[in-house]
Amino acid sequence: MNLTWQNTREIGEALYDQFPDLDPKTVRFTDLHRWSVSLRISMTILKLQTKKY
């Protein structure tokens, strides 16, 4: 999955899958940003690992 900042729903769903017990209304912006960037990096690494050369 190639996520960009335009894919807000997909980012939200992926973060919910990763942190199902968190109430999204109580998350600090700094944590949300860190998790989103981490998620994008994880997706990029996964994409590179599955890429056929």
C-alpha cells in the first residue's frame, strides 16, 4: 500500500488496526504525527521487501 498524506482514511484505518484500544479524540497531535510517519515508513519498508528485482 502506497500511503500519502491524501489517504487520510487509509491512514486512520491502519492506525486503528495498530492501536485498537485508543480513543482517537484523546490522542495528542504529536503522537498522531509520530505514529503516522512511522506507519508510512513501515509501509515503504514492507513494499521494498516484497518488491521483485
